[in-house]
Amino acid sequence: MKKHNRDLLILRKEEVEDENSIEREIISLNTLLQSVEMSESICQAYEFFDLNNYKISHKAALISRALKAGGLKPFQFLINRN
């Protein structure tokens, strides 16, 4: 899997700054975010709604095509199922 360089802001209640615990927390957050940001997870969370043809689709190919830049035509929407 590709590792992402991301800026994370972590707020903690503990005043003691233990570098090992902070590093473990960052690693666990990165693995959590990588699993959520996978295309399969995103396609399961959205549905494709097309007002031009009055159709609702749950197909992963249509949803992934719509997520690309310029993938949605007028009156086509991605709706979150959550």
C-alpha cells in the first residue's frame, strides 16, 4: 500500500509528552485512514443518482468513474448512504 504523507493534528488530554505513544497513535491513525480511503470502501458508502435517466445505481464502476475529476455530468449526484 502507498504510504501517505499527511498532516495530522492530534489533541490529547495528557500533559506528559511520551514520544513513543504519540508515534504509535500516528501509525494507528494512518492505518485506519488508509483502510477507509480505499476505493471499495468509498463505493460501498455512496450511491450514484442520475436525474437525467431517473436511475439510482450502486455499481462500483459508475461510482468510481463519477469520483474522478469531471466525472459527474449535470443533474448527476453522489449520495452518501450513511
